[in-house]
Amino acid sequence: GSDPTPNTGSRIVVTFGARHVNSWAGSIVSTQGSTLTLSITPSPKSIVGKFRTYVAIDAGTMQHTPRNTSTDMYVLFNAWCQDDTVFFPEDAGRSEYVLADYGIIYQGAVGAISGRGWMYGQYERGVLDACISILDASHMPISDRGNVIKMVRMGSAMLNAQDDSGVLVGNWSDDYSLGTDPTMWTGSVKILLQYASTKVSVPFGQCWVFAGCFNT
């Protein structure tokens, strides 16, 4: 965030001795010559998003390393962690709901249901940053980003362009001349990357397009 503070959980001090100052754990993995390898384990209650990381050394006066985007750290909800709200106890469920980047979305009306493939693309370059940029565009308070219920609600709201200039413009008119026919979309990646790069709602979507992007 623009103003990281300990009170919002957006500024964390991780120590690497025996004393931990908060619920994030730091440990020294190895030392070899002038190289020190450290491990950081975030708290299961952390806010999620992209953290900037610095190394600070107290040598009489506090000194810290300059900004380096290559050391940014992403913290996500963790379905493997028993202390995380989103913990899911079965490997099969985690494989389908978290790890799989392709699935089937069902659509239609009662008595006429069909399935279509959808590429969620959560591993594609730029998609994670695009999702974080959507949260930034929502102006959701940083301190709420560790609350999975609030995150899901905000994510749902931001998928629709109505009211908050979100990701997709809905269109059920059969006139798609000013955008893409919803039936032509086969995955989330192009939609999310286009929105993140232009900050303009992408035309057009219908229910399964909203659902596919929301899952990503």
C-alpha cells in the first residue's frame, strides 16, 4: 500500500534471532562465506498481496537495502495451511479447485445445459499482478485483504463494470460490434491482462465469462 503501517498488517518486521516480534517467523537457513540465506514464513492471518522486502541492519544506526522489485514477495491464501481460513483438507479438492488451470463451465437453461472449456490461466505471466491491480482499483482497505469473505465479495463486485468500472461489460443484446462476442472467449488471461494494462472495462461478457474470470 501507499502508507504501510503495523496496525494494518501492511508493514511487518521479521527478526532472525530467538525472539519473534510478531506472528511472522524468520530463521537463518545457512551461512557460507559472506552469503546468508534466510527463510520467512508469513502468518496464516496475513493480508494477501505483494509485499516489498528490505534487509535492515542495526549497526548503531539503522540501514536498509534500496527498493528492488526482484525481491517482492507475494502472499496468498493457502489451502494447504490448517490455520488459514481457506484450508481444504483433501488433496483431490486442492488439485481441482486451486491447482488446475483448466476446467469446464456449465451454462444454459433448465433442460438445455451444455459445458464449455475454460482456461483459468492463473500461472500465466502477469495474471497474478493483474488480479492484485484489480483489488487496487477497488480501493479496498488494505487491512481487509486478509479477510477472505470481504475479498470474495469485492472480487465479485469488481468483475462487473457496472458501478465501479470493473473488469467486464455485460451484454445480452446480440449486438457485439463494439467488442468481443462473449462466446468467443475461451479463458481469463486476455481479459485480465487487457483490463490491467488499459484500466478500461473489457467488452463483452456474460455469466460464464464473469464466472471464469472470477475463479482465476
